[in-house]
Amino acid sequence: RLRFPASVVGARGAPNVTLTYAQSIDGCLCGPITSERQLISGEDSMVMTHQFRTMHDAILIGVGTLLSDDPQLTARLVPGPSPQPVVLDSNLRTPLTSALVRSSTSNTSSE
């Protein structure tokens, strides 16, 4: 069970949640489906997103994002702690070769 300091818990006792996403000028949330990763946000936006990551305990994505982008979900562009990744994957489609699994395995093997 996660415990949150009083400063981040809302009036009803639930944690505060921040939603971030990138949207292209034509309203799309992703670029064309290709084998290459398509960035639709700028460098300033990426730094801000990584700063947000240092202020949160966890980051939630769906398995579709994991399969299409293979994200690291770290705060590598700014100093500070990285959030715990959480993947919604009800059919166990997360590849063992994904960046999240590889980084989790390398972090636990040194403990």
C-alpha cells in the first residue's frame, strides 16, 4: 500500500494525479504508425515532463504505449528520483525484452 504525505492527498483522502500527454497541432495524440518513434513535443515540453516525473511516486501507462514506444519512464533529463512504472496489461503482453523489464531486472540483480 502506498502512503502519501498530507501535502499530496486531496480532500477525500485520495492521492493527487497529474495527466500529461503530447498532442499535435491537428489534435492527434500520436504520429503515423511506423517502426520509428515519432516525437510530437518539443525539448522544453520533454524537460517539463521529466521534471513532473521527479515529483511523483508512480507513472501509469497502458500496454499499448509500452508495445509501441518501449519507454524508459525515467527522469533522465533532470536531476531527481524516477517514478515507479506501472503498466496496465490484463493479457500479459509485456515483452521480457522491454526497456522497463530490462531496467527492473538490472536494478534488482544488484540488490
